[in-house]
Amino acid sequence: MAPEARIKVFLKTSATALCAGAVALWSFSLGAEAARRHYRSHHHHLPELPAAPPRALPYPQLPLPFEIPGAQYLPLAWADVKGWSDDNHLAAYKTFRASCRPISAQTGAPEPKALGASLGEPCRVAKSLELADDAKAKTFFEENFAPLRISRLGEPDGFVTGYYEPVLEGSRTQTEVYNVPVYRRPSNLFVRGYKQDSVSLPNKGPVYRKIGRRKLVPYYDRAEIEDGKIAGRGLEIAWLKDPTDLLFAQIQGSARIKFDDGGTVRLNYDAYNGYPYTAVGRILIERGIIPKEEMSMQKIREWMAQTPDGARELRRQNRSYIFFREVNLSDKEEAVGAQGIPLTAGRSIAVDKSLHVYGTPFFIEGELPIDSERAKTPFHRLMIAQDTGSAIIGPARADLYFGAGQEAGRVSGRLRHAMHFVMLVPKGLDPTARAARLPVPDPRPSEKIAKLFPQTDPAKDKPAAAVAQSKSETVAVAGPVPLPVPRPVIEPVQEPRRPVKSRSHRQQ
């Protein structure tokens, strides 16, 4: 072969090898398919590289076994649930059966949440069991549920507060002493997707004031309502002595009002005005008025009683306002929760309704100041989710219901504590068995290799047709990675030496 021809072959082969090597490197950062497209579009005159066989990735497109947004969980054995054997399981079983009544009566599509309609099966079992023995109640939960330690993502524990039903003195009519109105829901309050006479409107989302037939504007806030924007419309259910009593009744979501004639009216949450709840206790902490470690409902009450003008300004920082409805309950019955059944003191909790399903059992364990403000009373109790609240947000966040009256108010008012949460999941959704089908990922590469070959999402580099096809597959397949063409071996060619002519220098 002539020297010029050999040089041309060398250059062409070297270009092919360099481009193929570049394709191999790009395959790690851009994805193999994108690299091949780039190669073909810029070097169409070069030979097509052979396709490597497809390689199955270790991450099939399988759904997670159990998913609650923003939560992390760990399956446990019952022996690892601290304090489980020390609880009164029969009391928890009776509370769970009470939640089963509305669960069994549900029709239509299940709620789009982690548990969905899975509580239906344990409820069917509980319906046929009239248990009167604590050991059998314990066995019921162990045979029908699996325990999961749950908390907010990145946090080790959950968080609890307490609530109760206030018992207040009041009047059926306005007097000089009783001049704080308790309002029922106004007729001009409107929530999209609900009829104006719907029972128990949601406690989240926008709320409007309807003007005429079509115009909607945000509803009045607390300051406007306290200044009389809805006064004189016949909305007053009763009258109280102190606006602080009304504020705490609204925070708790229910109240009992006792009249001078011996009568009592029971009130429950009915609607709110659309503004987010602002914790007055947090404002007092931020202003340095009450230290965080001393904060309690009783401390807030004492400060408000001593500072009437400051109390008025502080109340208005919480623009949220609650409207009540009368409920037909006797003095012996507990307040009705958002699930629509009477709560059980010491067993009912309020949870985040956007994440959890009513009726879900939670075992809560830790220490709480129940006996006194500074006490560390061991608390290990199976509670049932039967209520909700606008301030209850997160997967391991609960408000513990302690009943009615002053003592229940004192105990619940000093609870702001981290606790361990164990969520009881029906055996049909046990994530341990379902997670066993998920593949184990490849070993993590070394830090040096990771820096040399930074990874990107291959799905972003796929054409639309390939992405649509991959969605229907259960196993993701990586594109082939082309290998460079071996460098050709070229023998050096010795050229004949040419004679060198001598040149005379020009003389100046």
C-alpha cells in the first residue's frame, strides 16, 4: 500500500476509534441512546457501531409497598414495641369497634391514602367478636395488624399535644356580664364543592363570603367578626363572660355551656372562616413573654387575664375563627369527633386527615407530664384516630383527647412532647412481605469512580417514543454501551533521503 493510502486509512480509523471512545464516555453521562444519536448525526459517513445486548437495570418500575408522603417507617416485631404488653388492650379494642361502625357503613371508592379501605377486614373480624378479656383483645390486634415505627422523614420521633372539651358558664341572652357571642355558621359562608347547608365543612382551604348570586370574596377574619361584622343576624347560640373562653373553645373544637337555669348546650365544630390557625402560645414565646419550657394553656390564660389589651391584640394575631353547631348529646356523653362518633377520653386522638384514615390504631409511647407539670409519667397506650384539627399536620402528629372539664384541660394544656409512634397496619398491607419483591440495588461505586462518571437520569435523554414504551414495561432496560474500535497497527515506512543542495549566501 502506498504511503499516502496508509496515512488516509490511519486517519480515518483513528477518527472512528476516537468518536467511538467519545460515545462510550458519553454513554455514562448522557445515556447510551443519546450518545449513539449524536454519533450518527455528526459522523454519518463512518461505519455503524454494533449494538450491545440490553442490560436489565436493578430497579424495576414497581410501586413502593407502603407510602405515606413525608414519612419514614420501620417494620417491627411485637416484642420490639416497648410497653405493648402493659397496655389495656380491651379498652383500645372497644374504641376501635366504635370506629368500625362508620367504616363498615362506607360505600363508594376508598380514600386515596396509604391504608385506603384496608381497615374493612379487621372491622369485619371485630364485628363478630364480643370480647371481654384483655388477653384476647391483645391477640386480636396482633393477629390482624402489623406494627410500623413511623415518624416524619429525617426525624426520630413524633410529636403530641392534648385537647379537651371545655365546660363554660354562659347565658342564653346577652347581659352586662355575658356579652361574648358564640356564633353558628352564617348563611353567606361558602366553600367550593360543598352545599351551604352541608354538615361539618372542612377545616382547610379557602372560604368565601357570598355576595349576591355570583360574587365571592374572602370571609371576615377574627378582628372583623369581633368588631361586629355578623352581629345582629340571629346567629348567636349563647353568650360567654370572657373572650378567652371563646378562643380556647374554638381551639378545642367543642364545648359545653351551662346556664343558670341548669340547662346545658353541647357545641361542636361546624365551619371556619378560611384563615390558617396561628398558635398564640408560639407568639408569646417569640416575643419572650413566656419561656418555651414553661408554656402551657394555663400560662396563656394567666397572661391574658392580667393584660386585657394585650390579650385582644394577641387573639387577633390568630385570624382563624370557628363557628359551632348544637349537638344532641347528654352530659354523660363525650364530644363528637370528625369521624362522626363520640370520642373516648384517653383513647381517641386527632390526626392529619390528609394522610391518615379514621379508625387507624396508633401505639404511642414515651413520658408525659400527666401527674403534674414536671412529672415524667410513663405513657404507653394504643389510641384510635377519630378526629382531626387544622394544627395537626404530619405523619406522626397527634392530639390526645383527655375528656371534659378543668382537670382534663390542665393535663392537656401542658402537653407538647416528642413521643414514639407505632402505626398498626392491617395484615393485608404488611409492607414486609411486599418489600421482599423489590430488588437489591447494585453496590455503590467508589467516590473516585462517581466523580469520573457523573450519572444523569437516562429517561430524560430518551426520545418520546422510547419513554412511552418504557412506561408500559415492568423492567427498565439500559441501552447498549458501544466499545471503541481497536487502534490499527501501522508499520513505519522509511522514505528515501533526498540530496541536499547547498545554497550560496547573498553578499552584501
